[in-house]
Amino acid sequence: METVAVGVSALCLLAVAERLWSLPHPAFQLGVVLFAVPLFAVRGRLPGAVLCLAVLAGAAPVSAPVVAAAAYAVALDVVRPRRRGWLLGGAGLLLMASAVLTGPFLGPGSVVYSAELGFLLAATAVAVPGLVGTVYGQQARLLRALRERGDAAERARRSADSEARVQERSRIAAEMHDLVGHRLSLVSLHAGGLELALDRAAPELREEAVLVRRTTRDAMRELRQTLGVLGPLGRDTGPDALTDDTGTRGDVEALVAESRDGGIDVRLQWSGPDVDTRPAPVRRAVHRVVREALTNVHRYASGVPVTVRVEHDDRAVTVTVRNSAPLRAPDTTAGEGTGRGLTGLRERVELLGGAFDAGTGPDGGFLVRAVLPKDPAATTTRKSPGAGADEPPTAPYDEEAVLAGDRRTAGALMSAFGATALWVLMALAIALVYGQPREETHRPTPRLGMTYDALKGVFDSPAERAAATGHEPPRPAAAVGCVFPAAGPGPRPGAFAVTRYCFDAAQRLISIDRFTVPSVQDTQPWETP
């Protein structure tokens, strides 16, 4: 796009200069423009191309817009000041030298006019764009360095905050493990002893002790899971710890196999590639959804067919667990449940930016479905669990993006204004040299034998001819005509100088005569002689 704009500006300058100031050799000027535009296109790989363009601009001034754009690009992109100075200074000197050397043949004709044109073009096509590009390039590099430094400081601050949070969570996990875990272990131990004692003393109360022991065991398992969430991944322990295989196809197949061993008819349907490339929170959520759904089947619908389906594509990971209606009432020892398992799943999925649905189907069965985004970090908004879950997400107001757009618009307008002003200055520089009137060429000194055409600017003056009548010397015998050019005042007061050139039949100069005639002084009518 820049190359096309530069070429169009150069062609417009050629058209204006040719129409208004009769620019010499228009075909040559057009050829130079057509050659300079492709050379400008390689300025990024060859910054030295500005030197060649400067030489062309000295011979063809209409290619000055191409040189100006190349000088601006060099000043903007070249980082080392010494190399930038050499390129721009060399371009200015080469442009002036080329204008002086080619001016007498292809340009204004005079060396003085050629030097004047070269100096003006060097100032407008090299110096001004070079200074603007240097200032703008240094400003852009400074802003980029400051932005990178600010980003590095922000990343360091976030890393320190994250490390502090991880340490605090690890401390909380250790405290919970030492205090709550120890107490639950004691409760489970005493519940086991009570179960053995009631088996002999009061068999009808044995089931209550079994329920206490099972509840304690479930609480220990859930405590370990919570500790795995709070503590860092490197310190996760226990069978439920997060590993590289958590949530993958092999992990889900292991969960399904455990349910089959427990007497449930479970089928696994997997569509798409494995999820081992997805982030750890997504894989953990897949594992938790499948495990919690199968646990609920064990508790409330044991013995019915269950289908576990995992669909993985480029957009999301969808987990669906569906079971048929239970054939008998659920075990009373399992209790009614608190519903925290499904609520926790909903919170986990929605915090990742996904969608969760669980409920009874029309056939009396139960359906659990979770849609997890492939990359939680790419989600723009996160819904708060239980509040505004059905409201569509709104795009956040990005003030920095708006300001960046305004800066780009202002920069484009300023660049267009500057380029237009620079084009006008180049046109004025060409008009200053080619538009001003030229002095007549030096008249050759008349010599005998020269033809009439060789005596440029020699014209017959009627006043001189009239003054010479009766006072001129005899004309040569071979003369066929004489010319009396203007000669100016005489050598003394009262005399008038006359010059006569006589030509033969071949229009060759055969005689040069210079003589004086008395001047006529008019007498005022009221004066007496």
C-alpha cells in the first residue's frame, strides 16, 4: 500500500510539473519514476537503496517523493545512529552531486540552477523526512522499552503474589491435615470399635455404627481432595492427587472400570482426541464430573445401565453421564444427601467459563452434563455461581484498546498532512527553478565569415538605419544587404555611434563598419538660436 501511494504521488508531481513548467525530457522522468518505485519496495531489506534513489532524484526531480519516503523509512528503522547518519547524509550529498552533473544535459541547463535545484530537493526529500523519522523512531523505541519494562515488573509482581498465595494455601492445607485429619481418623477408629462391640451386644444398632464409619471415611476422602486443591500440585498426595493422567481417556476408563467392578453396567463413549493437551483445571473438572456422577449412581441407582460420553473438539470438552430410572428404591443407609456434590461441580465448571446441567429426565433417569472450554484463560468473563447464571456475558470495556485506536487514527491523519505538505514543498522547489524566466544566452562576437543565423540576437534597428542615412561609408561591392543593430550612445557628446553589418548573397558577413553621426538636438520654440 505504501509503495502504491508513493508511486501515485510521484506520477502526480510529474503531471503537474509537465503541465505548468514544461519539465524537460518527460519520457526520461517517467522512466526514472517507474524504476524508482520497485526499488523503494525493497527498502526494508536494503536500507542502502536510499542512496541509489537519491542519485535518480538528482537526474529526475519528480522522483523526489520516492526518496522522501525511503529516507523516512531509513530514519525510522535503522537503530544505530552512526549508520543512520551516514545513509541520510550520503543520500543528500549524492542528490546534490547528481543534480549538478546531470543538470546541464537533463535538467535546467545552467550549473547554478542545477545546484539550486539539488539543494532544495536535498532539504525537502532527505533532510526533513530524515529528521521526522529519526524523532518518531526514537520515540517509538523508547515507548516500547518502557512498555516491556512495565510488563516485566507486572509479571514479577504477579509471580510474587501467586507464590505467596500458594504458600498460604499450603500452610492452610497442612493445618487442616494435621488437625481435622487426625480427629477424623480417631472418629473412624472409634466407630470401627463400636461396630465390633455392637455386633455382640446390640446387633440392631450395628447399622448405625456402620453409617458413622462410612460417613467418616467419605469425609476423609473429601478432605484429601480439598487438600489437593489448596496445596501445590507438586505436594498432592493420596489416590485422588492431580497427575498428568487426571481427566485423560485412560483416567476416565479407570473410573468406569471401578464402577463395573462395583456391579454397575457402565459404557464409555469417547469422541475426538484425548484431553491430555488441555490445561490441568479442565482435566481435573472432567475427572470430578465423571467420578461424582458415578458415585451418585452407586448411591441412588445401583444396578441400572449408565452411559458416560466424552466429546472433545476444537472448541470445548463435553462430558455427559446418563443413567436409566432405578429399578428399586435407593439404600436407606446412603441417606438423602446434601446436594453439595452437584453444587460443587456447578461452581467448578462455571468458574472455568463452562456450562453445567443436572436433572431428572423424562424416563425417570438422571442426566449430568458439563461443557468445558478448551482454554479457560481465553474466556473474557466468568459467571458467579448462583448469580446471573442465565445472563449473557458482556464484553468488557477495554480503555487501552480504545486509546490505541485513537492514537493510530491521529497518527494516520498527521502522516497524511505531513506527506501532503512535503509534496507541496517539492513542487515549489521544482517551480522555483523551472518556472522562473531564463536569461538570454551569451551572444557570439561577430566575425567576418559568420552567417546571419550564427549571429543570434542581431536585429535591424530602424532608428539606427535612419540615423546612418547620408552618413554611412560606401558599402562593399558584394554586399546585397546590411543590418544596423542598436549600438548605444556615441563616444562623445553630440555624436551617435552606429554599427553596420553587411552580408553577401550567401548571407555571410563580409563587412563590419562602426562610425558616428551627429545627433539632432531639438530647440525649444521659445528659445532663440
